[in-house]
Amino acid sequence: MSMGTSETPTLIGRPSVEAAGMPPRKRKPLGRNQKDEALAGYLFVLPAIASLVVFLLGPILVAFYISFFNFNFLDPENAKFVGLANYWHLFHDPQFLRALWNTTLYSLGVVPTQTVLALFLALIVNQIRGKTFFRVAYYLPQVTSTIAVSVMFIFIFSQQGLLNQFLHLFGIQGPTYTNDPKFALASLMVMAIWSTSGQFMMIYLAGLQDIPDEIYEAAALDGASGWRMLRYITIPSLRRVTFFVVVMSLIGTYQVFDQAYVVSGGDGGPLNSTMTVVLDVFTKGFKTMQMGYASAMAFVLFFIILILTLIQHYIMGREK
């Protein structure tokens, strides 16, 4: 071949249809058997799609619609369109602002504590024998009824409960913690940390077992200590797991309802110290029948969780 001659390069292996100068092949239409298989696949997923539309997407759209109305399910014919008035009134409602503040404090107390505790427990369980036993033992509170756990902690934090009996050994007489505005919210935090740390420990344990042992062996040959391995290998390798744990924990804490309902008897007491956003939504929607206002509160909570999740995703992305 002469130096001045240009030639279309060919691919190594089988030449493409365009390189061979042939017209592209038309895709064959699906045969009858393939159409039947596709139809069978759609029919199999149809119940799941229908249930999502009827029980998830549909109620969300209806709730968003009625959030612009003064709406009562007992008298839907007299619903009155109020536009953004429900959303505007939220930020002038002292009870909602108190509920949002309580929920934020609750989240700030529970999320970091249970994340660190879950990681700590996972590191311990990953290094000892009998992992199955400890998995069951730490995960057991997660499958226990929330009502039963709440009743148990009400007894522990009562005037004659186990906590005060222990403090009495040191000459300390404690109050009924769930009825004291100073300690009621903290009691809910302790309850949540105890009941959910095992769940996130299981997630961290799975993440730890996915880290290759060769990385630790190479670090040990280079003289790295256990603390350095934890700081520079384990924690960075668990970044995605930590993001998942924090986001799920954040969503769970901002949606706390059942513990607050049981401990306070449904009124968020004492003195609104255990009033959470979801409990306030329940009170407005099903006790005072302000369903439009309650729907607006629910969507404000949704946007708060969404913003916090995006912030967390941005922070984790920058660290990466």
C-alpha cells in the first residue's frame, strides 16, 4: 500500500455491517412464542403495579390534591379551596413548630448515636465466634412489637421502675421520666436507639464481610495498626453503607409516631414535649378532622426529609 493512499480501517475480528458496505439488518419482529412470554411477564407484574397505583401512588396524589382544600372526610361535599393557605398556616402554628423542633432534636439525638453504636457492635461481632447468636440477639428488638417495647420502657422509666431502683442504690431519687417534660423526649430517644441499633448492626456487618481480607493483610505488612486500619480502610470502605444507614435512620426518626403515641397517650404530652410531626398529622387529620391541613403537614415533612437526604448525598459525594 502506498503512503499517500488512505484506506478505511477495519475492525479486528468480524467486520460490522456498515464497514462491509451492506445495509443494516432489520430487527426481526417478535415471534408468537416471544409475544406470549412478554405478555406473561406483564401479567405477572400487573398485580404489583396495580397495588402500587391503588395503595401508594393514588393516595399520594389524592393527599396532595386535598392539601389545597379545607377538607373533611365526614363532609367532603363542602370542601373549600384555600390554595396555599394550609402551607402558609403551618409556619404560624405553634404546635406544628414545636412538633418539628421535637422531631429534629429526636433525630439529632438518635441518628448519630445509633449509627456509631451499630458500627461498634458490628466491629465486635465480626471479630468473635458465634456471629449467628449475636445477630439474633441484637436483631431481636427489631422484630419485637413497638407497642410491647414502649410498654416495657414505660415500666423501666416509671417512678418505681428499674432505672430508679438502680439509682436508689446511689441515693438518687429519679422522677417518672416519661411524665417529666425534661426527660420525656430523651426517654423516646433511648427507646429508639435500643430497638433499632441491631438492625443497622446487621447492615454494617454485611458491609464488613464484603471488604477483602487482602487489604487488611497488605496494610498489616506495611505496619498499619488496628486504629489506622479502621480509619483508613474500614470506615472509607463502608461509606456507601453509612450513607444508607444514615438516610434510613433519618427517615425513620422523622416519621416516629407509635412510640410517641403510646408514651404520651396520643396527646404528645407532657406539655407537648413528645409531640412529633407525624403524631401532629394524626391529631389534625383524625381527631380534629382537618384532613387538608394534615395533608399539607405530611408533604412539608416529605420535602424536609428529601432535602436532608440530598444534603447527605452531596456531602458523601464530596468526601468520595
